Amino acid sequence: MSEKFQAVVIGGGPGGYVCAIRLSQLGLKTACIESRGSLGGTCLNIGCIPSKSLLNLSDEFHKVKSLSNKGIEVGEVKLNLPKMMKSKEKAVTVLTKGVEFLLKKNKVTYIKGTGSFKSKDEIAINDDKKNETIINAENIIIATGSVPVSLPNIEFDEKVIVSSTGALELEKVPKKMVVVGGGYIGLEMGSVWSRLGAEVHVVEFLDHITPGMDKEISNEFMKILKKQGINFHLEHKVEKVKKNKSGATVSTSDKNGKKKDFECDVVLISVGRKPNINGLNLESIGIELDENKRIKTNNSFKTNLDNIYAIGDVINGPMLAHKAEDEGIAVAENIAGQSGHVNYDTIPGVVYTTPEVASIGKTEEQLKEKSIEYKVGKFSFMANSRAKAIDDAEGFVKILADKKTDKVLGAHLIGPHAGELIAEIGIAMEFGASSEDIARTCHAHPTFSEAVKEAALSVDKRAIHS
Ligand code: FAD
Ligand code: NAD
């Protein structure tokens, strides 16, 4: 007899493991299947955590070199890349082991192996010794995440032609690196290697970077990155990447058909990710996909089959860890008979460069497109005393509020700690706050958060410090 669970989650990433914990908290006998041999998914193993570790370390390396300008004399600053990589790996191990502990603590059965559907309530699990076990589940949650996409006829070797996974593990600093795609991964990993000494060229198909982001922020972001030494080639299409003895030649053409070749030692292809559904045997049970080949679900995360659900990168919406986590909690609560819900209007997005870029709610472009009348409040970090005191004053806060009701509709920040500051606006938006609510809330002095308050004041043209 195969073991029977009330709920089985396939995938132990931020969507899957959080969902499994919540299901168990709600009293369901739950298992979580993970094929990687380590929990935490893309995020903890090859995504958010290792990239943030390298972003932080490379930023420290870069900043320490300029400390003498501020009266702190340091000796020669040298990079020890293997040691830096070890530090990154330590962060990953501590956190992935931490998730294993959390599953145990919450009485979730952790099953190592690759899961695939045998029927709509049976899952076959194959381990690395080729043993197959079948388990039975009343409810099944697919949380198998996503994998990087490449360009036609270009294959990752993870040494010269790399995805983010290879870019997190380079053994030496490339002299020249071409980054294809000016999105989240391209700009974060491009920043890391640029700070460590690589000449970085970003080749972007569109006429701007970070598509979907508020245009004013995106323009400012590119200006700042350019000042940091990153080169941008907008409206350029990559046609071919050919490996050679010293690296690769990246052949591009611009919007007028003008060709340009880039010689480099490493090329990072960061043009997006696709749902990871291979090997799940979805066809055999008739699970429907949407037009982007992501698993189709309704508002309750249910697929076209009654007892099968899907969450995270494998379904529609932004491919972000916190979105996957919130969906994991919501679906668990729905399965347990509660009313789980995710508010897609208040999911923040953060790019962890220096400065950070953070966004929530509607952009100006979206408001215009929907003909929603709005007011704009802006405040520069140049006028924020904390930012000036520590000489970290690039960027600004922008708040968009409804013209009639003053309700906050969106906020877009570029500047120090933008990724933390955005949480305040998230709470405000969840409570349906007006910009005046933020403006009348006392903010500690001197803090970066005063820039948020001043931007809120500026919505009604009454900022004090500008
Ligand atoms: P995943 O994290 O992809 O987890 C799915 C898991 O399922 C994987 O571990 C996989 O091994 C397992 N699996 C797949 N198939 C099977 C199977 N058949 N059987 C068993 N197990 C299976 N997001 C942020 O919010 N902030 C960031 O800073 C950030 N940085 C990122 C940096 C990089 C370089 C990358 C690549 C991504 C980053 N992301 C970030 C995105 C984030 O990692 C994903 O959105 C998030 O991990 C999605 O969670 P998930 O649970 O849906 O899937
Ligand atoms: P992305 O969607 O963020 O950016 C892809 C970029 O590549 C876009 O600017 C697009 O216009 C460009 N592009 C597409 N095809 C191209 C081509 N042929 N030539 C040149 N440019 C091309 O994708 P990504 O950077 O690969 O990241 C994947 C996902 O991972 C993102 O959706 C993001 O949600 C997630 N992620 C998040 C974070 C974070 O939250 N800080 C960090 C890394 C990754």
C-alpha cells in the first residue's frame, strides 16, 4: 500500500516549502517532494540568496576602495574570489539547512526525489538511485518553479555562455562580459562583475532597461549604472553567439540592421525564465496550460482538475519569491477551507543594485493607459539629511495618488535602502491609505524614510525640505 497524505507539494522552493509548512500548521498530513537534494528552490540555491550575497560582497569591495576619500585609510585592497564564493556558499548552506529544520519542526515529511504524476492522485517519486516510490494524495500542489531560457541555437555551457547559475559561480573575473537582457538578472549580475573589475556591456532588445518599471525610474537607473561604468547597447538584437579560444563573439544588429560584434570572455544570457514542467507528466492527467505554457489556474490556484493546484513561477504573474510564498500560504488556507487571498496590486519588486530600485502598484504609464487621473509627489534623496550625512544621496522617491481621492496607487523608488522603504508603502496601500496618511505619519529623523514622507507631502506640493 502506498503512503497516503492529505496534501503533497511538488517542489521545495519558496512557494512549495512555505505552502507545506502552512498546510501542516492547518492540521493536514503533508509531504514536500524536492529533486535538488537541497530545499529552498531556485531562490535559496541559485537565485535570490547567492546573488544578494555577491551583490553585498562586491559592493563592500567596491566601497572600501573609496574609503580614503572619507578619511579612512586602508591598505591595498585585493580580491580573493574563491574566498568570496565560499562566503556566498556558506550563506546558501545555512539557509537551505534552515528550511530543512523548519519542515521537520512543522512535521512536514520531506521526500527527496523527482515527482511525476502517475494519476490525478498518485505521484511517483524517483530518487537518485533510480528507486521509485508511489505516494497517494488528496490534494496536490505543483510548485516546480522556473528555469532560464536561452536564445535560439544558443546553449548554456555555464562557463563561457552562462545563465544566472553560471554567473554566480565564475572562477575568475571576466575581462569583458556581455550581458544579454537588461532585466533583473542582467543588471544585478552585471553590477556584481563590473564592481569586481569586468568591463560589462548590456545588450538590450528594447529602447529601455527593466521593462514594466516606471519609465522615469528606469531612465534614472540606467543613467546611474552608466556612471558606474556599465555600457548599454539598447535596441540591439543578439543574432549569434559563437564560442572561440578566448571566449565568445556575440553578433548583434541594431534597429537599422547595423551589425556589431562583441568579443568577450563570458556572455550572460538573461532574457527571462520559463516554467519548469518537464517530466511532471502533466499531459497524462490532462492539466491545462495557458498561452505562455504556464499552468492555468483560477483565483483559488486550482487547475482544471479539482484536487490539483499550482503556485509560484510555474503559474501566471511576476516570477518573484515573495509572490510564490504568498500564493503558497493562500492555497494552503483555501485547501483547509479558509479564504486565502493574494493582492496582486501590492506585490513589490526590488532590484538589489546600488542604489536599490523598488516599485509597487501602478506606474505612471499604466495610469495613463487606464485614463486614471493622478497626482505625483517626488522627493530627491539629495535633500534627505541621512542620505547627505553618509554621502549616499542618489535617487528619489515618487508616489502616485488618485487625483480625487488621494488614495496611493503606486510608488517607485531609486535610492539607498529602497527595497526596505517600499514596505511602508505596501502597508499603506493594503490599508487603502491616502498620500496624506503617509505625510501625517511621524517618521524618525534622520532616516531615509523621511524621503517617503516628503514625497507624500509633495503630492500636495507641500514638501518642507525641497
Ligand atoms: P523555485 O524556487 O524554482 O522552486 C521550485 C523547486 O522545485 C526547485 O527546487 C526544483 O528543484 C523543484 N522541482 C522541480 N521539478 C520537480 C519535480 N518534478 N519533483 C520535485 N521537485 C521538483 N526573486 C525575488 O523575489 N527576489 C530576488 O532577489 C530574486 N533574485 C533572483 C536571482 C536569480 C539569479 C534568479 C534566477 C531568480 C531570482 N528571483 C528573485 C526569483 C525567485 O528565485 C523565484 O521567483 C522563486 O524562486 C520562485 O519560487 P518557486 O517556489 O515558484 O520555484
Ligand atoms: P527579465 O524579464 O527581468 O529581463 C529580461 C530582459 O531581456 C528584458 O529587458 C527583455 O527586454 C530582454 N530581452 C529579451 N529578449 C532579448 C533578446 N533577444 N536580446 C536582448 N534582450 C532581450 O528576465 P531575467 O533578468 O532573466 O530574470 C528572470 C526573472 O527572475 C525575472 O522575471 C525576475 O522576476 C526574477 N528575478 C528577480 C530578481 C529580484 O527580484 N531582484 C532578481 C533576479 C531575477
